[in-house]
Amino acid sequence: MSSKNSFHSRRLFASLALALLLAPGSARASDNGSGDDPLLRQARSACQAGQLDEAASLARRVISVSSSPSAVSGAYLLLGRIEHRRGSLDRAASAYRKALEISPRDEQAMFDLGVALFDKKDYQGAADCFQKAVRRKASNAEYQFNLALSLERLGRKSEAMSGFEKAARLDATSAAAHFSLGRIHQTNGELEKACEEYQTAIAIDPNFVDAYNNLGVAYGDMGKYPESVAEFQKALKIDPGYSIARKNLGYAQAHTSLGISYFGRGDLDKASGEFKKALDIDPDYADAHYNLGLVYHKRGLMTEAMEEYQKSIDLDPRNPRPYNNLGVAYAAAGRKEDARAQYKKALELDPAFAEAVKNLAILNSP
């Protein structure tokens, strides 16, 4: 007596890394029409050299002594960036707002305020700022990207996708824009499109570890387990300490999924090896016991198969499949009453489980 042995496996552990801002506002300095103020130039030089205390002191002197509105505005902008780098987001936002009070049309100050609000998790405030910056300069890819990122955090995925597409068109080297498009496609279940975007991001930036990780997750969701594992390995080759990819690669489910792939190809040795690796990581992983039981069953090792099916049942008693397959193993060993009991347990859990219905009918036939 035989039955079709069915697989049961959960998805890979999927962790979608979110893109960060392309660059913090403090990473750039704009002139703001105040380039002729020697004290402000000195303050900016000190900031670029990492001498933040001196830079802040010089910026405050500009504010107190300068009669040039553009110089004072530039000093407040610099103070905002200094406080931003220090992690004082409220002070940074306050300084950016003072710069805007003096120079309301300064899109750089508006953008930097948006970055500070984003970091404070005020995504609506950030989106408003980035939108104003975009209106001032729609050709700026960074403005478009950060607006899209804020809209995504607000759940406005359609608008966010449009923004990322604009950023990608404006800046052909923006791996982050393609990565973000891939992330939205992936959350929408559009896995082929997600893979294309991740691959584009990797082609632009071959060291983009988040893109390798998410590509691996997408491949796993598509059932392409060997390809999935390969992408996690690429991420770890670039950054051995990248914990998300390491968890995805080393997690018991990944080995179980790879084992299923080998089983489907008929390579029982490799399949068995992967299921055992999964159990080395998590000895209580029910799916790995179940699938290892399939390997033993396929090889005719019924005692070993029964043991693995029973372990799977003990660890996950709500799954009907190991009951069915344990019944098949009992029937093959001539233990009809034990087989009947297992089929009935499978059907108690899932009355529409076709394989158990068929196996019970065969067992009850004359």
C-alpha cells in the first residue's frame, strides 16, 4: 500500500531591510548666498574637520554679530547640521526653522528640516518639507527619493513608488531608488519585478548587501531555494557580520527549504544532509523532522521514517500530514489498525485532506 508523500514547509525567514536616507542633511553644506562671510567659512571648515564645538561657537558668533541675513541664515543652517550630527534632533529642527524664518525659499534648509523630522519619525512633517523642496527643485533626485521614502512610511505606497521611479530616472546611479522599488514590489507580491529591481541595484552597487538579502528572500518566496541561499552567501561574503542575511541563511527553515529542493531533484543524500543541518540548528523544528521522514520513507527505511513522523507530530500536533504519512508507513509494515488510527487523526484535523480520505478508503476496502 502506498500514498503520495506530500511536502510541508514554512517560508524562509523574511526580513526586508528598509533603505536609509541617501545622505543625512549634515553631510552637505550649501552656500546660501553667504560665501563671502569669512567667519561663516571658518565655521564650515571647522565642521568639515569634525571640530563641532568650535564650529558651533563660530556659527553663534555669526548670528550675534553679522548684519547679513544670508550669513545669519547660513549660520543657523550650520548649527542645525551640527546638532543633527550630535543626535539632538529637537535642537536641529529648531535651528533649521530659524534659518527658514530668515530665508523662507531656501530648499536646502527645508530639506534638512525634513531629514530631522524623518529621524524623529514625524513622517508627515518630513513629507511636507520634502514636498516643498521638490517644488523648489524637482530635478533633485535626493529630494524626490526622500519624499518617496516618507510617503512609503505613511503607507502611501503608490505615491512612493512613483517618487522612487522619478529618483531613479533623475539619477542613473541611485541603487537605493531601485532597491526601494524592489521592496515595494516585494511587499505587493510582485516578486519577478522585485528581483529585477534588486538586480539593477546590485549592478549599480555590487556591495549593496541589503539588496542581496532581499533578493534572497524573494527567491525563497518563489521556491528558488538554491538561488536564495546563494544570495545570502553573497551578502555575507561582503559583510560577514550582516546579521539579517546570516539569520536567513542559517535559520533551520532555509536548510529545510533547500533540502526540499534536493528531494525534488531526487538527490536524497543532499536532501537528508540539509534536513539534518536544520535539526542541528533547531532540534525541535517539526517540519525538518517531517521532511527527513520523507527521505527515510523514500528509501524504504520505515522504522526511521515512523520515528521522524512521530517527532513531527509531537512537536506540531495540528499538522495533519505527518499523521497521514505515519499511517502509510504503518500500512506498509502490515499494521493496519495503527494505520487506520493515523488516517482518522489526519481527517479530524482536516476532513477535506484528500490523501488521507483515499488512504483510509483503500485500507477499508475488501
